[in-house]
Amino acid sequence: MVKPQKPPSGRTNLASCIVATVFLIFLVIIVLIVYFTVFKPQDPKISVNTVQLPSFSVGNNTVSFTFSQYVTVRNPNRAVFSHYDSSIQLLYSGSQVGFMFIPAGKIEAGRTQYMAATFAVQSFPLAPPNEASAATMPITTTTMGPIGVPG
């Protein structure tokens, strides 16, 4: 005589699902640990090498010049570094006197890229002598999105 077998209970199905879920979570944690120990994503190293004014003229209380900036961007990661569209703005007394668009690009893993930005600043009036001490000429760089994402 053969005894009839009982159908599997819901408890065994639930236990199997729990074991599979715990295994998948464990696997994801191991993959993340390996990724962050092997690849160690880092920020790019950006340095301004030179800022030059190749041509400069002052006349009738106005000034005009050519602005050149040379930058080195080093990617220390083991993956490609993507940078998005950005721009260089030259401000004088709160007004924009120069602008240059920098297109998006990629820097290969472990590579260094040299970038040059040159643009002519059209004639603009100088501040009167009593305001000259308050006038500054900061150089700002703005981005149109995240600087970059390794990978």
C-alpha cells in the first residue's frame, strides 16, 4: 500500500522565496563592495595652468582685450569620465563682458586632457576712479548640468 503524498505546504514555498531573496541581497552587497574597492570612483583633478591676456588696449576710458585660459583635466578613474556642456564667463562689476561655450566630451580612463579657451572681450567702459577700488574682475565657470559621471 502506498500512502498518498501531501501537496507541499505554503510554508515551504515561503521559505524558498525568503532564502532566494536573502541570497540576492547578499550578492548585490558583494558586487557593490567589489565595485567600490576595485574601481574607487574619484573626482577629476582640474587645474588652471595659465591665464593670459595676449592683446590688451585701453583708450577713451574703455578697455578691450583677448582672454586665454589653459586648463588641465586629469581622470584618475578606471572608467571613462563624461562632462556635460559648460561655459566660461568673465564678469566685471557684476556685468558679463566675456563668454565661451565648452561642449560636452569624454576623457578616457587614466588620461589627462588639456583644454584651451580663448575669446575676445569687446570694448567696455572702465569704472570711474572713485569706484575703481570696488570694481573687481572675477572669473567664474558655470555648468549646465552635473560635471561628470564615471562609467
